[in-house]
Amino acid sequence: MSLAARETFLGTAGWAIPRTSAEAFPEAGAGLQRYAARFNAVEINSTFYRSHRPQTLARWRAMTPEGFRFAVKTPRAITHVARLAGCAARLSQFLEEIAPLAEKLGPILVQLPPSLGFDPPTAADFLQVLRTQWSGPVAVEPRHVSWFTPEAAKLLRTHLVAQVAADPACTAAAALPGGDRGLVYRRLHGSPRLYYSTYGPAAIDALARAIAGTPACETWCVFDNTASGAAASDALALAAQLAKQSAQSSPPALP
């Protein structure tokens, strides 16, 4: 699978390999090594709950091939406890903690609580502080309808921050990429049953066509329907569909 050629990164939230998909991965190696043989990206959600030792992150980096990327979720202390206010010191600590991922560090994911509405001064201050400390890709996943306005979209674009395209979505605009279009970040949580439901062939085909038609410099697609083990099988199905579309669109070989 060569998704990186189009700057398309595909994976799951975490690298657990369920028994139902185990035969699609190499038998030998640690879990992350086996996972990285099939996917070129993973989303680290555990940073939302706790810090990791630098040695742990450095080991993860060393276990994965060149071109592999880690998206990293912002701690809940920033998003859910402080609710984006007064987070300069905590942001600095977080960015220092994940620095051992080095060149394999992908987007910072900022998932907001459903109760956190769009407050322009607070959001502007947070994004300004974040951008002062971090120049890499950032994706924000708002889950309150007040974020899906022209004012919020302009603020995200100003700070070169993408709005996650999520499923299920709290409003129609939440299902579509927004903010800065240099990065498109899709998160599939499972629908109708959150974290459990699988995506059927029609949904996978539509998703592949949407990704193929994305003009963004970088596209991420992360399956978060991990509770039932569906994430791995859905990501494998999407990878196969993307490969099929790529083969169909390639020019014929010269005689």
C-alpha cells in the first residue's frame, strides 16, 4: 500500500489488532510493528488521559517504518478541564512530552467536549498560544453546534487549523472538512452505534471517492469504531478501495 505518495494517511485510533482481522497482518513482531506493516498512520488517544515516558515514544518511533506518522490527542486537562483557557504551560509540557516522536509526529488532535461552545476570545487566545509553540498540523474536533459558523471557520483558517470531518456529526457541517484546507482530517467513530458500528461497502466506497477528490496537501482518515474491533477491518477495506481507485486512474503502461 502506498498511500503516502498522495499524502494520505490511514489508520485507526490505537493499534490493537482484533482477532477477526489478525490474518491480514504479519504474524511476527510486536503489535505496533504488525500494525505498521499495513497502515501508515495511527492516532494516539492515550495522551488524552496520561503522559508517556520519552523512552516509550522513542521506542514507538523506532518500531515503525520511514513515512509512518503518529497523530496525537491533546490532554483532557487542556480541553475538558481547563476548557482551552490559560493553557500555555500545559501546552508547552505536552509538546515537550511528544517531541521524541520527532519526524514521525503528525497532526495534533484537539477534541473538544460536547458542552464546550464557541467563545471567540477564549478560542482565539488558545489558538494563538498553540501556534506560538507549534507550527505543525493541527486538527480541532468541535462537538458543539456553535462552532460551525463563518466566524469560527475564519478563526481556524487564520491560525491554519483544520476542522475535523466527523461521523456521526452533531450538525451537517460537522461531517465536512472545515477551517484550513491544507489538512483534511476525518474521524469515523461508528454510526449509528458510537464506537461499535461498522461501515459497509457503500460507505467505504463513498469515503474513498471523497478522499480521492480531496485537494488538500495532507489527508488523514482515522477509524475510531474500535470497541467491536470494526476499526481495523474498515481501515483495511478503505485501503483496498483506495488502491483499486488508484489502479483504475493510472495511465496505461507504454508498450
